[in-house]
Amino acid sequence: MQKKGCPYGTHRVISPKGVLPQPADVIDNTMEIYDNEILIDVQTLNIDSASFTEIEKRADGDIEEIKSIMMGIVAKAGKHKNPWTGSGGMLIGTVKEIGENYKGDVKVGDKIATLVSLSLTPLVIEEIHEVRPDIDQVDITGQAILFQSGIFAKLPDDLPEGLALSALDVAGAPAQTRKLVKKGDTVLVIGGGGKSGMLCLYEAKKQAGPEGKVICLAHSQKSLDRAKSMELADEYFSADATDAVAIYNKVMELTDGKLADVVINVVNVENTEMGSILACKDDGIVYFFSMATSFTKAALGAEGVGKDVTMIVGNGYCKGHADVTLEDLRESKVLRDKFNELYA
């Protein structure tokens, strides 16, 4: 008989005691499942953008050093929780075993993508086979555990696995965009040329409609050209996302001084809070999907410039977010083709 587990995985926490698996420093990654867990044979890890960027920087771009850092993180913590960013990512793999009291629509042999962070997922990496820095993906031999509360999506038959994995990793962003943007809104997407940015631009354009205005801010000319080629926005400009005043001035110019109703921040670098806040009109909404966001900088920064804006932390989970994201890829050929080119 299998041991009884907590639906939230607290039975896996080693230290400190009394916390949930995500904030825990160390969790038990023994691959013997409790009665309410799923055992997964892992194929690919999709490291979140902020996390991979930091690891790559510390490894000075060296692939073997990236592997070493990742193996070290998991060996120490029992999970892939980046010690510098606190974030993780997600994975795809095949269901190997299901606990006798697990409740859910899944069977052994199903190919799934986990939709909860690697920063709370018990993980064992036996070997890292390939690192793909351009798309933050790492192929491994290993195993992982999904708790009863851990959400997942069965991989669709009609989309390539790499494409589905890349899109589902950021599924919360376009789904939240769908909820936040209203008809006629002016929307600024900071980081619009990236993976989550492209999906957010598409959703923003769809929700705002022809009466609205969608503005894409991308850092590099390459990202800007990518978004332009797909016609995902109405206005495009390149800027350093940490240069708050430059962003404010440009958005003032593009909106005839009205600023944005909704600002969506999906960049993977620090110190972009003030650019997002200044670009938003009073009583507007700033959505920080970026894991590099500082709550302190955002809260005190808004106060410091006298901005009354609603700021939303980018919860990676939003009801139906996997369906929203896969639906976007199915209905937009230009988006699907670009994701195929970049991530499949």
C-alpha cells in the first residue's frame, strides 16, 4: 500500500518544515510515489526565460557549464528552482505510474506537459543530452513527480511537441491578456517580440479590436522585425525596457498623451517596473508576467511618481490557459508558422 500524501505536496518538503514545496529550500525527490502522485519519465525541460538567462550568464555561455549548474541545482534542492531568480519552468514527459488514490483524467503512457513550476516539482536528472539556448529547452533522461494539485495538459496530436511545450510554458500570459483587455483599449506589450510577447500581442489585438491600439515594444531590432513581419500590433518601437523616461515619452507620443489602458510586461530582465508604470494611464492596469519583477520596486516606484494603477502579479495559472494558448496557435497561421520555425 502506498503512503498517503498531501494534495499540495507538503509531504515532500525537507526544509524548512511547515512550508509548501515552492518556497522550500530542499524537497524529497525520491521517485517512489505517494498514493496521490504521478511519476513521469521526463523528456524535455523548458527552463523559464529569466532563469535560463541567468544560468547562461553565470556559465558564460558554455554549454557544459550550463549542464553542470543545472545538475547542481537539482542535486542540492531536489527540484530545479533557480537560486538567483527563484523560478523554474516546466517539462514534458510520459506518465509512468499513477498513485492508487490519484484523481484525474490521465493514464499510464499519456504524453503530458506539466503546467506547474519546476521550482516545486520533485525532479531527478540522470543525464542532460542537449541544451538549446535559443529556446531555453534541455533534453534529459530523468524522472519527476506531479502532486494531486499539479495541473498538466495532454500534449495535442495536431501540434509538434516542441512548439506545444514552448507555448504552454507561457500560457498564463495570453490567457490573462484575454481577461484584462477590453474592446477599444490601448495596450502596450513590453517584450512583444519574444515568445510570450507574440502571444500577448495576438490576444490584445483580438480583444481590443479595430477600435483599440496595440503597441509593441521590443529591445532588439530582430525581435521588433519579427513582430512587424507578423503584423501583430498597430505601432512598434525599440527601446531599453529599463529606460523608464524614454518609454514614457514614446508612449505619450504614440497615444497623443493618453498613455495605455493596459501594460503587459513579459521581459526577462530586472528594473523594468518603472517603464511599465509610467506608460500606464491613471486607473489603468499593469500586468507583470515577468519573473524578474520586484514587488518592492513596483509598489514603491508607483507611489513615488504618484501613479494610481492596478498592478497584477503574473500568476502563471489562469483557468483554461492551456486551451486559450493552443487555440491561438490553431487559429493564427502566422503565429503557428513562427512558433514552428523557432521552437518545433
